[in-house]
Amino acid sequence: MDNYSRIQYEQRSNKAHKLAIYIGLLLLLLFALASYLYLVMFPINSTASKYAAAAKREAGIKSVKTFKESDRNGHYYSIYGADGQGNNYLTIFNHQEKLVDKIPVSRQLSNAKLDQIYVKYAVKHVYSFSPSVYKGRPVFEISYQGGKSSVNYLTIDLRSGKVYRIIEGI
């Protein structure tokens, strides 16, 4: 092998080694990111699984569609899902896994009534929307951007649409 061929071989070899190192570092970084996300998401996934099992056991929910957590008035967890006959329900549990309420979706606040509330309170952007309990009644807790770009909160009766509490300008 002459000097020119040897130099070309070493350059290709160095490029291959650098590429292997970059790929190895990228894989290590991806693994670290995946591990971090798993550890960060583990508590909420664990809680969701626990309350989904409680909804199946206590309320007869067969298929879980949505899990929400609310901690404004104490810790409440809600599961939206269907029973064996396909009827949709919203179940609300307290932090001790005790069923607080099971509400058929057909008896909840309608979208038209909710739209009226949004217009009345100048809701521009909804930050969070979760079922909860306020003074023993099932409610929707809504945080939103209001007319003056401030953060506001509404507590709305889940069945009638009556607004129980308004907090504006936070």
C-alpha cells in the first residue's frame, strides 16, 4: 500500500469512527430522554390506571376514554367512559378512591349552554377544563383567558350550568 492509499484509508477510517461516535451519543441521548419522560409521566399514568380500575369496579365503566385530575377544591379524579351497554358516564372520585358521583353524559351541561356561558364571560382561550366537586355538587372547573388577557376561573354546575364562583383577573 502506498502512502497516498494509506492516508485515504486512515481518513475514511477516522470519518467512520467519528460517525459511529456521533450515532452512539445520539442513541445515548435518546435513551436518556426516553427514561426521563418515563419517570416524569409515571405518577400520572399510575394514578390514571388506579382510578380507571376504580371506575370499572365501582361504577361499571367498561371502556375508559378520558382521565382528568382536579385539585382546586381537594383532590378529585374523573373518568369519562362507557358502560357495557355503550352509555357514556362521567364518574368523579375523591382521593380515597370513593365514588362521589356518576353522571350520565345525557344529563350534563349541553354544549349550547356552555357556549352561552363562554360568550357571557368573554372566554377567549380555555387553559383547563376539568370536573370537580364544589360544596358537595359536581361542577366543571374552567380556567381561561378573559377579555382583558387575564387568567380567570369559573365554577359551573355540571348539570344545570349555574355559575357558582367567578374569580377574575389573576
